[in-house]
Amino acid sequence: MSQITVRAVSLLMTSSPTLCALQFAFEFQSFEENFATLRQLIEKTPKNAIVLAPELCLSGYCYQDMDKAALFSNAIMGELKKLSLDKTIGLTLIEQTPQGFFNNFKLFHHGEIILTRAKAKLFTLGDENDYFQEGNTDDITLLEVDGIKIAVLICFELRFTELWEQIKGADIVLLPAFWGKLRKGHLETLSQALAIANQTWVLCANSNGDEMAAASGIISPFGDTFRDDTQALLMHPFEKTEIKKMRRYIDIGLQ
């Protein structure tokens, strides 16, 4: 088993959180319209929720407007911090650095950004490698927030099982995705298999646009799956006892 790196963030969490997966179409909307939808859905989630939005839910893969998308990401950062004052919010954004454009996952918690990580496995069939710089797989580790160990796999990264080994020990894996309808079964099967193999909760958020797989959902460490392709907001309580029961029931060396 690979060595696990855990970074801890000591922040107040008063009760067990609710896991919330967002699922909405955004491909043919303006950045402003998508942000309005995102805000509306986040405001429907309870306090202390862990909320996950689909990959690049504000911009989509707008290869012809990357500069504008990066500027928009920067402009709404303060608003995202405000939305996270009483909850945790995860999403990916297009950001620009001197090295180029990155598809960056951001985790907002209680008004602060506690994690930024660039997508490390780019989907060549979607030409991502022509427009984005690749992140580092060494950055795919665990972040502990008040006793809950969180890991992130961004869309295509789900297919690399060596990364599953890298994040063993996570209590929750966040999976923001932009996954096409033709491979819907792959997303459903792989996300459930990850939950079972790593004995963890998986929180998956994907677009439900016309060409997209939907399949957002919440999967328990036992592999119980909660999905509904017709809903924009899916919620289920996070139950840490389910992790403990599974890891005692079938002992594979996880604590």
C-alpha cells in the first residue's frame, strides 16, 4: 500500500455534514447564468453541508474563451468564499498562471480556500492537453477537515486505479466530472467500485446536459448508490459509522 499523506485543517464543524451533489446543464449558458444557477442550488443546501458541483460548471470547456473564463473565475472568488461561510463547497475553475491555463479544483470552507489542485490526468480525446497544463499526481493526497479525510479525483482521473491506492484511507472522495453520455455506465460502475474498493463515501457531480451522462450521486462504503438523473440537487447524510462498520466487516488494513 502506498504511503498516505494527510494535511489537517483545524476548523469548527459542529455536526455531521450532509453530502450534496449538484447536477445541472451549463454548456450553452453564459458564465453569469451558470453562476446564478450554482448560487441558487448552494443556497438550498443545509448548513454544514459538503457541496460538490460538476467539473467546470461555470464555463464548460470554452476553449475559445479561456481568457474570459479565467477572468470570471477570479472575479467571483469572493462570492464563492461568502457562499461557503457555513458549509464546504468544491468545484473546478479555469485559472491562468504564467505557466498557462489550469483546470483547478478549489475547496472552499468557512469563507476560505483550503485546497487548490490542478487536474493531473487530462482527457486527450477532448483535446484538454492542447489547452490546459497538466497538474502533478503527487498532489493527489488527503486533506483532513475536523476529523474527516477528504480526497479529490477530477473526472478522467477516476480511470487510473493507481490513484485509488494513493487516496486509500479517505472518508469521502469528491468526484467532479464532465462525463459524456456514451460512457455513462463507466462513470456509474467506476464510482461505485471506488467506494467499495476504498471503503469510502464517494460524492459525484456531473452535468446532465443533452450529451452528458448525468449519474451524479452519493455512494456509501458498502456500495449503496443514491442517484437520480432528474434532480439538480441530491442530498444524503454523511455517516462515518458506515465507514467504520465496513472496515471492521471486511478488513483490508484501513483505519
